[in-house]
Amino acid sequence: PRTIRLDEYRPSDFLIDTVELDVRLDPTATRVTARLAIRPNPEGRADAALTLVGDGLNLVAASIDGADLRPDDLDVSPDQLKLANPPRGPFELTITTIVDPSANTRLMGLYRSNGAYCTQCEAEGFRRITYFLDRPDVLAVYTTRIEGSKAENPVLLSNGNLAETGDLGDDRHFAVWHDPHPKPSYLFALVAGDLGVVEDEFVTMSGREVALKVFVEHGKEDRATHAMESIKASMRWDEQAFGREYDLDVFMVVAVSYFNMGAMENKGLNVFNDKYVLASPETATDGDYANIEAIIAHEYFHNWTGNRITCRDWFQLCLKEGLTVFRDQEFTSDMRSRPVKRIQDVRNLRSIQFAEDAGPLAHAVRPNAYAEINNFYTPTIYEKGAEVIRMLKTWIGGDAFRAGMDLYFERHDGQACTIEQFIACFAEVSGRDFAQFLRWYAQAGTPVVTIRTTHDAEAKTFTIEATQKTPATPGQPSKQPMVIPLALGLVGQDGDDLPLVVDGAPAGPVFALTDETTRIVFEDIATRPAASLFRNFSAPVKVVSDVTDEELLFLAAHDRDPFNRWQATQTVALRKLVADVAAFRAVRPISPEPKLAEAIGRAFDPAETDCAYAAQIAALPAEGDVAREIGENVDPDAIHAVRSLLKADIRDRLAGPLAAAADRLAETGPYSPDAASAGRRALKYAALDLLSAGGAAEGVERVFALYKSARNMTDKVMALHALSIHATPEREEALTDFATLYSRDPLLLDKWFVIQASAPLPDTLDRVEALMAAPGFDMRNPNRVRSLIGAFGSGNPTQFNRADGRGYAFIAGVVAELNTLNPQVAARLLGAFRTWRSLEPERRARAETALRALAAMPDLSPDVADIVNRALG
Ligand code: DPP
Ligand code: ZN
């Protein structure tokens, strides 16, 4: 496939002002007639041909201004429709195509999900419905008429407001939807089927009434109330936090069970993976409740950041995604605990984005070339994209940030924009020069900031010397210094922050590191303070500092920044795990670390009231964090062994407080998914996880008792997960029991799959292979594939990286099978290989063999070929 480049962007030669779609539903032959009001773009080339793109389309008829086009007027293939010499003024082009939704296993364009019709058009799915200028800078007003069987599709939905409905007799009916807001084709949606609905209403800040509807499969209506509450909370929050009001008479969410991603922000008609809509205490965990709230918010917030203001081209994807992730993170912080949300986001960023940035798939937040855009819906675009917005806010301050956002909404409403246009708003309101800041969008890789601290007792100065270096990434051998906001505090011996004085004047607490090396000399510092660096994770960088373990443990107890209290404990643990892995591999003894246990023990102190926060303190860095810190010649088995030993050591030192905490936190009243209750449960699992470290009998017994007595799905799943890590009879009994109780519910079957696929046990791969043949597994359903196979590839470091290479061959084999069935999901699974180059030589060789076998396969989809080529590149 051809590589698309940012610097080759050209405005479209034609524009489409209105689209009138007439869709006659049929399971295998849906007829789509598109009437397009087209005119030459004054910014395009004068004598250009008109080329509409398609993807596997079947043309039935075409006409211009009512006159049929004959085959030789046209150059048509399944992938394009070209008019060499179109009219040079406005004209109407009418195109009829026939598509087969039942055969659409790629789940792009129009397809069927459990009998319902639905669409997915981002990024390039609209071209699988009709020939079009399928690019985000062509904005049109859509009117959509849907006609179908009344019995099969009582519900007919599209974007905008409902304009008309009618009965045609003979089991046929229709609905017409009109969306007054011009939009790009990727935001088009259509849903039809026999669905249940939950309804509510929202009154906007200017007093307009908006009907709210959540559509789910019949019988699941009672699982849609949390999603509905989340919609209302999101609408209210966007008004209060950003002054953004909703702009149609109706806002709809539809839950479907076959879906490639999490959800899709189609104008007025968000389509969701049902995993992110359906929740009840009997079927959903605390994590599900939190995810639903966050994803409902994310898609809703796109209405302004993505829909009203969209992207000029797909290189600008982070313009809507990074910004909208930032907005949903802020929403969750306001709804729940801000420090806990920050810690969770940073854990997630490090585990997925830092990993991507350190491997062969590293790319910039705004890439300058792509072969397949579907492969750029990545943690770098989303999560690092959000960090860049957060830094921008930290750098210019909250008031200037809000003023810049207001200006952006006012100036660019209704447009398709670039990152430069967005940044210009902040430059204007803050008066700052953003030229260097823009490097965050262009340079891939995680900057490493090395900090050296020196205290001069005589001069009473404390000097911080920060050196930044961004490692080479594919296609980018050398990097320029970035603007890195360093938020810091100097903590004195009494635990209070010392005043920050630089050059005789108060300074900070945010300092911008703009050069390769920056020195900051703090004055009036009589004794050496503990430096609390990058408070609240003020920049997405890797920090290497000479702050000692002793100082970190002091900060863990005293820092007033809750993020850095957590970070201090993590850093000490990470340093220890890295040292222990080296000792373990050299067959040297591992040194004990009582102080770390003491810091973690604070989490289980009965006086600690923020349980969700305490649970974060209690959780050690993940195996992937240790692998990344080691960086090369990684042995996942050694990491797993050492981390388990550390957990057992901590358990031995804290056995009493852990048992007391597990008892104290036992569930008493009815289940409530609120953040405080969820936090108590999280802390209870942290205690149980440590108590059962190494498969210790007493701990396993406790967990098994919790499994049996659980009265909500969170307790059940967390207990099952804790049991699943160790090969015990209780594990098998609980797994069998769970399957008996729940395997008929697909979303609960998924939980059972994930738990078994992530178990760090030698027979896991055999089980995963067996489960693929078991009832309920369906290679065509992305949720099933992600739960069983995705969890094994990306959530099981020891078994995916089996020394015999079987894990690599297995994932490559599934990718080969999915290559034609659903290339997008296939390419996602391959993400498991993103760190293969950092492995020890034997595993690395086996991973490479698996990738090369895949690369040699004939007929690789562009999606899979792109990832394989870059992974090997
Ligand atoms: N639906 C995906 C998201 O919201 C892509 N836009 O991030
Ligand atoms: Zn999004």
C-alpha cells in the first residue's frame, strides 16, 4: 500500500454541501442511493477530475443532474469512481450501490451485529457504503432516509433530529433523519434493529430540552441506567468546565456486541461496544462502572472536540483524541478522586505508551506518514496526546488554558483544523512562543531527564541540574530539546515545603526545562532537602535522579503532593526489583528491604481513610515496568520470579496488618459502585493479593472464602483473579463454578477468558487453545478475541514470552487467521510484539521467526503488513 504523507496534503478539488442518503435495508443486499450536491472547491485545482473513493463497492447506477451516466462516462472499480471531466459548476451526482452487511466481518462500513444493522465509519468506513470524498475536511449536511422491515427493524436511527416517519404497508416502514450540523463522513451512523430503549431527558444550560435514549438488546434495559446517569453527568460537566452545550434535540447511545473499538462518537448517535454500556451489580465490576462513566464521557465530549471542530486530515488525529482524553480524565478526576485518577493514568501511560515509544512501533503524537491509518489509534496519539495538553496547561496556567480553549471553540467552530491552528489559540492568549513546544507533536520517544542535585551548606544553595535526552526512534535518529515543565517542591526535615527562591526572588513551583541542560540554583537552603520532582507527573518523561532511597522513603511519608508520595514508593520498589533481577540471574542472594514493606504497610493502617489511594500505594510496579526499566536482554521469567518473591517478603513482614485489613474491609451492606466503596474493595484485594503471594495456603483459603461468599461481581471476579495466579485445587473449583454460573452471558464469559489467559502458569497456552474450541468463543467477535487471545498476548508476560517460542507462534497463527476476517483486530493483536527487541537473545530469535513467517504470508492485509513491517524494520 501507498504511504500517505502529511506534507503532501492538498485541499479537496471538490466539496460536497449536502448528502441525501436513501438506504433500503436488506440482510445481504442493502441498496444505498446517495444524492450528493457537489461543487468545485475554490481552493482546489481548476481542471481536476472528480475521484470518489470506494472500498469493495458494487455500483448499480449513477447519474448527473438527473441524466444517467453510461459506463464509458465513468471510470469505475470497487475502489473508486472517477469522472474525468465533471461539470465545472455545482451539480448533483446520484450513485446507487449495493452492499452485503451480513458478509461484512471486518465490521467497517455497514454490518450486522446479532441481527441488528449498524455502521462504523471512522476512519475510512463510509467508502464501504457509497463512493465519496471520504476525508475529514469535506463537511456536508446529511439527510438519511432508512427503509426496512417493520418486524425486523422497528428501530431506525441515524444522525441528527428525527424529521419524518411513515408506514409503507406490507411490513415496510421508514424514518428520515436530518443532521443540520455539517460533518465529515467518518461521523455518519445508521442503526436499525429490534432494540430495547431506556429514556430520560436533559435540560441544557440555556434551557433547551434534550431527549436522551440508550438502546440495548431487549431484556438488558436494567443494565443501561448507569450509562444514562453518566450521559447526564457528562453533559452537565462540559457546560460547567468548558461552557459547552449540546446542540441537537436528541442524544442517543446504542450498545452493540460486535465492535472493533470501545465506542464511536457519531454525531448525535454514539455507537458503543456493549461492554462499555451494560452494568448491574450482578454482572459488572467496579472497573466496569468506572470505564463506562469515562467512555460515555469521552464520546460525548467529542461532540465539541472532534465533531463541531474536526480534523483537517488523519495526521491531526490527536487534535481530537488527545484533547478528548484530557477532557475525560479531568471529568473523572472531578467525579472521583483526582490523585487516584492521575496515578491510574500514569500507570497506564507507562505500561502501554512508554512501551510503544521504546520499541519499533514508536511514532510521533502527530505522525508525518502512515501506510494504514487504522493502526494509528494508539496510546501515543491518545494518552501521550493527552499528556501534551496537560503540559500545555501546566506551562501556561489554568486561566490562560481556558481562555485558549474558548478562543479555539469560537474561532474554529464548524471547521476541520490542524494542530497549528489549535496551538495558535494558546500562543495568542498567553503571548508565549510555542515553536519549541510543538516538538512534542513531532518528536517520538520518551525523553529521559537525568537530575543531579547538590547542596552547598556554606553558600546555602541547593542546585538541580537537569539534562534531557530523547532516544532515537524509527526514522528519527537525533532529537532537539523539548519544553519540559518541571513542577517541584523541596521538602524540609519537618516535612514542609521550603520557600523556592531563585535569583533573590520567589520562583516556581513550575520550571520550564528548555535546554539540553538546565541548572536551577535555589537560595536560602540551610540543610539538604528531599527534592520532590515532577509533582503530579508534570511531564511524560522518564526520570533518572540521584535522590536517594532514604530521601524517597521520607517523601513517601511526608510529601504534600499525593502523586509523588505514591511515586516515591514506586521508585524505591522499581530500583529494588531491577537490582533483584540482576542478582537472581547471577544466582546471587537477594537482599531484604524492610523499609519498603514499612512504606507499603502504611496503606493498611486503619487510620488511612482514602482506600482507593492506599490501594495504589500497595500495588508494586508491574512486570512490564520492570522490563522497561531493564531495557534490554530482558528475561520475563526472572522478573516474574523476583516480583513474586518481593510480594512474599512484604507479606511475611506485614502478615498481621494485612489480615486485619482484609477483615476490616469485608463487605457488609448492599453493593454500591461509588468511588469510596470501590476504593475499599480495591484495598481489600491488595491485602488479599499480598496474603496469597506465592500461593500461601492461608491466603488462598481467604480468597477462596471470598469467592464463595461474594455477593457482587467485583468481589467474585477479583477473588477469581487472585486464585487464578496459583496452581491450586481452589483455582480449578472456582473456575468451574464461575463457568457454570455465568458462561451464557458473553460479557461475563469474557472475564473468565481474560482471567485464564493471563495466568502466569505453564499450562495457560494449552488452556487458551482449548477454550478457542469451547462454546461461546467466536473468532468473529472482537470482544471474545481480545479477552482470550489479546489478554494472552498483551497481558501475560511470562506465557506469551515462553522460552520455547510457542506463545509467539500462537499469536502469529491467530493473526494469520484473522488477517482477512478482521484485519483491524488482527493488527491490534500483533501489538503484543511491540517490545520484542528488548528480550534476551533466544526469545528474541523466536519472536523474530514468528514475525518473519507472518511477513512471508501471501495476501497480507494492509493493516497487518504495516505492523509486521514496522516491527521488523
Ligand atoms: N471511537 C474512537 C474514540 O472515541 C475513535 N474516535 O476514541
Ligand atoms: Zn476518542
